Amino acid sequence: MSEQYEVLNPWAEVDPAPLRGISPRVSDLRGKKIGLLFNGKRASQPMLTVVERELKARFPTAEFSYFGPTGNQEVTGGPQQAKFEEWVKGVDTVVSAVGD
């Protein structure tokens, strides 16, 4: 009896499509308006407060704008969607936090 086993890899060997974002990335944050999007969970907004402090230290000319749900409302598909879309138009890039 043989003590060896043949091990097969379930991953196919393929050339993956190169990763790219949905929209062009901001090359520099100096002078940009950075949107800070929180999901309304307890830790999400405090996390973004720390992110804002760190980014301000690195990019003093950057501005910041917060957006998140009020109460238990969803941002998209609900009454806040129009406010969200207007907010997104006013920022150059967004950092999002999920507070779970």
C-alpha cells in the first residue's frame, strides 16, 4: 500500500482581468473635498473622525464632508437618496466606514 496521495488544486489557472475601480482615482488629496460616508452603526462615525484627523495631518488643505443615515433609514432607495446624490456631487472622493 502506498503512503502517498495526489493533491489537486481546485483553482483554475487563468489570466485574471486587471483590477480597476469603478471611477478614476484621485491622484492627490491636496485641496480636495473628501467625503466621509458612515453607515450609521455605532463605530462608523468615530472611525471616520480618526481618518479625518490623520488625513488632515497629511493633507492640510483638504476639506471634509460627512454623510450618513439618520435613524434607521437606508440612504439609497429611500427618502435620503436625493440628499445623498447631491452630497456625492459635492465631493472629489469618498472614504466609507462600516461600524460593525
